[in-house]
Amino acid sequence: MSKRQVRKMLRQMASGEPVRVTSAMASMKKLTRLAFIAQQFGYEYADVTQGGGPQGNGYVMLIVPDPGPQARARAEQNRARYPNAADGGALPPFVPEALDLLKARMAFDLSTRYTEKQLIAIGGTGFTVMAAAFAFRFAAHTTALVVAGVVWAVLMALMPVGLVVGRRYRAKNAALLEAAGFTSVTDLAGRLRYVPPGGRLPGHGNPFAVEA
């Protein structure tokens, strides 16, 4: 997390509108720290999706204004204590427990972006296309065709293992959030999400549909 990213985010937050924060590299640690800082100045984490950066392998996080009285009071206090935050000055100290919860929320949201049926379809299509492209490229070599077939079969066989690992990963993050008092809710798209105690989903279902 660079000072430039913090400055850019805080200055965008001054508009009072939803803000999309892009991480060119897939760094969950960076995003959780940025989300924590946003929470200290009147915003809240809304959602995260993949596809950030020029290569499309990063993340895009959405943060939105938090209208709660506690959030407003915290923002006023921190603006008074850290008046130069948006100019690269001192920032509120990070709280490890809060970072862990933000990371768990983001990881859970990413893991529920697609259903298992959708993941199987996406994975199967991707593996088949790669194998077909490899086979077409080396069609004149019988050994290459055999290798392409074997690799395709192995990848397809490993898909159920990946689904099991994904379930355990989601369960681990869900347990951490529930232990902290977070509540599970279902958004308008049927996707399971977690909200803080007494909170609700920002954007009422599909946060990324909010225009920034």
C-alpha cells in the first residue's frame, strides 16, 4: 500500500460518492489496509471483485459512505487528529483484529462470486479451450496430442478437489465472521454475504451496480 494510493482514495472520498479502489496486483493485504483507512474516515467496505489492473489479475474494491452515527463520529475525530492524511500525512494506526475481519469478509465475498456449478462450467470450458489450442498448435506431433489429452484429464479430475478446498476456505472465513457477531444475509442476486452487527448490505444487494 503506497502513500499515493491512500492519497488518491481519501481525495476521492471527499466527494461523498461511492469509490472504486483498484489494486493492479492481487494483494488482499493491500486492500484490507485501504479498507481499514476508509473506515476511519467515514466510509465502509461494500464489495470486492476480480479484474483490476491492466492485466485483469488484480482486484477492484468498492467502498461507500457509512451513514451510521458511530462512523460519522469516528470520521470527525480522525479528521481532527490526522488533518494531513489526504496529503500523505500520518494515518490512524492499524488494528490487527479489524484487518483480519476485513480480510475474511473480502475472501468470503470473492469465494461466493460464482456458484459451484458456474465454477465447474468456467473451469471445464477454460481447460478444454487450452487443451484444444495446444493440440491444434502441435497437431503434427502425436506425442503432443497425447500430452494435451492427459493434462486435460488430470485438470478435470482435480476440479472436485478444488471445490472441496473452496468449501473449507469459505467455512473458515464464515466461522471467523460469525464469532465476531457478523450476520449472514442473502443479496438480491441470491449470493450469501456477511454484514457487521446491526449493519446491512451497502447498495441493497448489488453494490457494484452503484454508479461512482
